[in-house]
Amino acid sequence: MISKKEQRIVAIVWIIGIIVVWELLSFLLKNVIHDPMAATKLPYLHTVAMTFFENWKTLLEAGAVTFSRAAIGFALGASVGIILAVLMSLSKTMERIAFPYLIVSQMIPVLGLAPIIFNIVRDMNVSRIFIAAYITFFPVAVNMLSGLKSVEQDKKDLLFSISANKFKVYQKLMFPYSMSYLFTGLKIAAPMAVTASILVDMLGSQSGIGVKILYSLYSNSTNIFWASVFTSAFMGIISFYIVIFAERLCLPWQNAVPGKEGVRA
Amino acid sequence: MKSKVANLLWPLAFGIALILAWQFGLLHKMLALKPFQLPVPSEIASTLAANLPKALKDCGVTISGALIGLIIGSSMGFMIAAIATFFPKWGYGGLIVVTALNAVPIVALSPIMNLWFSTGMEQKIGVVTVVCMAAMAINAYSGLNNLKPHSIDLMYSVAANKWTIFRKLRLPNSLPYIFTATKINIASAIIAAIISEYFASSTSGLGFGIKDNLRKAEMAMGWSYIVVASLAGVILYCIILLVERDALKWHASQK
Amino acid sequence: MNAPEIQIKNVSMVYPVNNGEDIVALNDVNLDIQEGEFISLLGPSGCGKTTLLRIIADLNKPTSGSVSIRGQSPRDIRLQRKNGIVFQTPVLYDWRTVRRNICMPMEIMGVPKKERTARINQMLDLVELRDFGDKYPFELSGGMQQRVGIARALALNPEFLLMDEPFSALDEFTREKLNEDLLSIWSKTKKTVIFVTHNIPESVFLSDRVVVLSPHPGRISAIVDINLPRPRNNSIRETPEFYDYVTKIRRSFEGV
């Protein structure tokens, strides 16, 4: 087994390696292959970084707009997902009705629906929140349900033997038990919600990081474009780590349990 | 037997009720929508029937791009996982980088691919490849490494070398995980392909069709593209399920 | 002699199987259990011993026959929360510390906060885990986890302690130690204990009476009174009397 410290060193070496390779490739593209579009196709990483620091305020503001909408949608979708999972675990009929559609709903290219939903609601923020919620709800519902369904019978028997009522069973056993499954779903959903929010930006919003990406691309301000792309990439990664951080905070007993495989589709 | 019928009947009844509600305007009333905003099912169906050849052609463009990207990306992802398995220390770090890549919003990639590739098809394949690579790498890595306790000890006891362990133990062990990744990737490949078409210079494909028809305010046509895309996704998913059932007869999930 | 505390009358349990051959887990079982008695249900797997325990605990309903506990049904007893159950695995809640695991049944019952703390301390003393109250289950050994399970079962001060192969997953040394601990806890609390096991020496060591069950179909094949002196400790395992009881019970299986 590799120690935590060693892991960290390895990861740092990797990041440095990627930066070096990137710089090398941009150099090759520009000075060896003499690609006239070199600065657009693969600019030097340090120029992108500098652009980011020069424009960090506008970039972060735009990012914050996108991120906050994603967060609202995420919260909404997660709540709907949790409620649906609980309903499905409470009633067999409910599960029979909803589960097949849960799977089918994933085959509908939701992000592809973005323009159509925008056309229906005619409000950028509503459609952004709606799509982010739609995307979030599925992984949350499926993982939460699989958590609720995998509670061991012994644990339920124990509560039954002291005649705990349904509410108590959910409060004391089912919810705490399913928490780690729920977080697996949230971890999958968080970057997807950010993606959805950015996409809606790009489809004709007034503000947000997606707008920055498109405008800078069309107006040939390459460095801003690349800086925006990096910002949006970091937003996705950060959303993932926020969930991980929340999990560490909420589930201190999780340290011993090996990671569970999530259900995405 | 009884429960099987119930498993089929309940969702079917719900689906029919939903379509009826949609057809007869109940859904519009509930959501306060005008018919031109959300066309009714019969209108979508007739539009689709009238434009079937064009819709299928566009579908073919998108799906073929998605499938090629899926195959390239999955192979690359598996290679990464295999390399990470053979060189645990450095490979694991690489995998962390790939995991981070998985959290990168794909839409941000499609304009980049626009810069690198000249045709819409290449660009589409590029986006799908990146999207599929991460999910496959992560899943395949767990499959190659989440071995049953003692199974690797058994291999050591007969002095098997690394390559034999890979072929006889890790590879079969990873199969269920690979199928899981493929099932995830089918949905995301189609979505990625459609999204990349929104931003590409292409003049065909489902994504282009949806965007173009919406601009022309042909909602029914846009919806029929969505229907085609969903059907294509479901069919591909079912094909994978069938292959999986055949390939994984030994696995507990199949019982 | 008093009227029996638990009366099991003509209890049968049949599980229907699709191919028509029903599995008879219990066939016409009759048994009386006295107050304060330590009873073992002993037998190989498939003899229905766990099923019988679960019927007494109202976790399963018998196909036919009846169980009466102090003249009431098992369901009434369960609703009055008079059972403490210990399972084969510790069944601890991973997300709760040892203290809060022991606390859980009291939360369900609505025991006042102050009383809970006192009771938890008392229980931790009883199972000798004073210094481990704030640990999570994954930080404990298997034997310690099972002791927490016992403490949790006793926390409600139940009238009946029902134990389903509680020590079968532990190694022999830990098992013998816990056997001794269990007897000392029992002598302090004087509950009626029903103890399911497939280990002959364990059943002899612990019990006043060993009820031997045999499979296909599950039924009582012998009831052996254990007249070893109490209090018992592990040295009694080396006496000829102990050996005789073990042999006698083993022979009763060979006769089947």
C-alpha cells in the first residue's frame, strides 16, 4: 500500500510533469511546426496563468454567477432525488412505477434538451436551475435508493425487536446508513450540475463563465478564452471536492469503509 | 409470476397516463404552457414520420461519431488503467489526474476541439473520446485491482508472473466494471456528441438539427430529434445489456 | 415449581419452496422455559434453532402452534420492549460511537437524557469497556464489538435476553472469555436467557438446560439438564463431569 504522503508527492510530480509537457508542446507547435494558429490551439501555460491573474476578478465573478445557479439546481435536484428514493423505499408500487422511468430518463439527452427547455420557460435562470436539478436528481435518487435497500435485515430486526415506529427506523437507521451512498451520488452529480450550468450559459445567457468562453472565442481573445476554460474546469473539480469535504465532515466513521462503487446509469 | 406482471403493468399504466395527459393538454395547463411551446405527442409523431429519412440520417451521423469516440476513448481509458495497474506507485498518481479530468465540464472542451479539428466529425469524436476516457479509466482500474482476498496469493503460490496474473485474474475480474463503464459512457457519449454539434461548424447531426429547428421555431421537429436520440440511446443500452448477460454468466449480478 | 414463563406449544414453521417440496424448519416443537433460566438451543445448521428464537422474539410468525410468554403473545412482549436481542454479528451502527450505540434503544423508548448517561456508564462497566465509550465500532476488535452488542441488549433492562449464536464468529480464546463474562453478567442481572449455538462445550458451560434440536425436519431430539455447580468459571471445562455432559450430547447426535 502506498502511503498518503507518497501519494501526494506522486500527484505533485504528475502535475509538474503535465505542465512541462504542455509548455514543450506549445513550443514545438509554435517554433518547430510553425503553426500560424499556435497561440490559439495551445498557448503557453504561463501566459494563460498570467491572463488569469490579470483578469481574475471578472473571471471569478462570471464563475460565481454560473456556480451559484448550479448550486441552487444541485440542491433542488438532490432534494427531489432523496424524496423520490424514500418514497420508492417506502412503497413497492411506487418503486415499480418510478424505477423504469428513472433509467429511461437517463437515456434522454438532457443536456441536449437545454435549448428546448430554454424555449419553454423563456427564462435563463429558471432553465439553468431546472437542467442542473434534472441532472442531479438521477444519480442522487439511484444511489440513495440502493443505500436504503442495502440496510442489513439484522439492523432492522434490532429496531423491530424494541418496536420502533417507521419514523424512528428511518431517523435512527435508514438515513444514517444511506448517507455514504447519498454522498457517492452527490459526488457524481456535482460536476454534472456545473456542466449543465455552463452549457446553459453558452446557449445565450447574459452572464456567466460560459458566456465568457464563447465571446472570447468569437472575438479572438485567445488568452481570455483559455483562462475561462481553465476557470470552468476548476469549477467542476472544486464542486467535486466540496462534496468530498462535506462527506468527511458529516461521516467521520467512514474512514474505515473502503470506497463504494457508485451507480450512474 | 404475479409480481412480474405488476412490474410491467404499473409503469406501463403510468406512461400511458402521462402521454394522454400530455396529448390532451393537461400537462400544458399544469405547467402553464402554450401548445407552440410544447408540441403534443401526436404532432411530434406525425412530424417525425414525415421527416424520417432526414432524422435517421442525422441520427446516423451523431451516433457514428459517438460510437467511434466511445471506442477510442474506452480503449485509451483501459490502457491508462492497465498501465496504472502495472506501475502502481506512479500510475495511481496518473489516475488521480484522470479523475480530476472527469470533473472537467465537457462543454468547455468542445470549443477547444473546434480549434484543433477542421471537420465536425473529428471534433465530435475528440470530445466524446475525452469524455469516455475518464469513466473507463476509473472503473477499469477498480476492476483490475478490487480482487477477492487471497486470489493474488493463490497466483503467487504457483509463481505466476505479472502478465499471467493480469490475464488470468485481473482481466476477468475487471469485466463487470468495464460493462458498468460502458453503460455510463453510452449515455454520456450521445450527450457529448449532441452538445459538440451545438458549437461546431457542422451542418448535420442531431445537435445541429435540434438547434436549427428551434431557431426556425419548428418545435415539433426539434422534439422528434430528441425522441430519435433517446431511442438510439435506449437501443444501444439494451444491446450492451444483452452482450453483458452473455459475457458475465458467472457474475452474481446476473442471477 | 412455578408456572413456566415461556410456553411453546406445537410450534411448526414451514417455508414454501417453488418446486413443491416445502422446507419444514420446525416440526411440532413443545418447550417450557422457567423464569431466570439459562437455556441453550443447540443443533447443526438447518435444525431451526434460530427460527425458534426468532419466533419467540416475534421476528417470525410460526406457521402453526403458539408461543405464550407470561400469558401474553410474543408481539405483546415485543411492543412492551421486554426483549434484548444479540445477533450473530454485532450489528453495530457504524456511524455511532460505542456510547451512542448502547444509547440507541433508549432513544427509541424515550428514556430521559440524564438516565441514559447513567445507564450507559453502568453498561460499559458491566461489559468492561469503560475506556472505549467514545470509539467507533471499526476501532474495536470483534470480541469488543460483540460485548457492545450485549451491553446494548441489556441497556433497556429487558426481561428476556435472546442471543443468536453471538460468539460463533469469534476465535476460541475470545469465545471462552466471553462465555465466562456472560455468566457473570447473567448472575448479576438474573434475566431469562435463550442462547442459540452450535458449539456443544459452550452450551454445556453456560446453561441450566440444553435443548438439542435435529434437522430435516427441525425438532427437539433431547433436553439435557446440566447440573454443574454455579458460579462456573473456565476451569470447570477440565472436570470429568463437564466432559461427560459434552460426550452425552454428542452421542445424542450420532443416534439421530
